[in-house]
Amino acid sequence: MSIALLLTVGGLTSVGLYLITSRSLSRIILGFALLGHASVLALLMSGGPAGRAPIADGSGSDGFANPLPQALALTAIVISFGLTLFLLALASRQKDHTGDDLVEDDIEDSRIAEVKQ
């Protein structure tokens, strides 16, 4: 594993988590996109060094690449794409409904918090 890749995954994850905790939906969407990229990069790193084809002629298993991280990375890309589209639809609806993309406090949550105090 390369130190640069580890730092890149750590940086993408930390910036993504920071953006998700924001109140702006556009920042939340960017945060989820960065987390998706970090997960794909982490999965590709877990595959180890590049090798030969995973199934070549059926003889021996030494030197073959593991196809599972590649399959999981493809799945993570598809899920990240679907989540980004869903969040963009929510942001568009929020923009049409309120005129801005800020996530407001839930009135019911505020009421319950006041009752507990």
C-alpha cells in the first residue's frame, strides 16, 4: 500500500464527513460524492499490487489478481451515482419549496427537546 494513497483516502474521507455535517444541501451532496470516491479508492487499494488476469487457464492461483475488490468498487460506483442523483432530486425539491438549499431544524424535534428539559 502506498502512503500517498492512504493519505488520499484519509483526506477524502475527512473532507467528506466534514461536508456532510453542513447545513447546505449542496455541501452534503459533495460530501457524499467524496465519500464514494474514497470508498472506491480504498477498495482498489485492498486488491493489492497489479497481477495477471484472475481466471486465465485454471492452473494454480499464485500471481492471480483478486477480482472481488474490482467488483465491489464497481458496486460502490453505482451506489454512489444513485445516491448522488437522489440527493440532487431532494435538493432541487428543497430549492423549489423554500427558495434555498439550507436544511432547517425540524419543528417536532425542537418541541420534543423543549419537553425533555
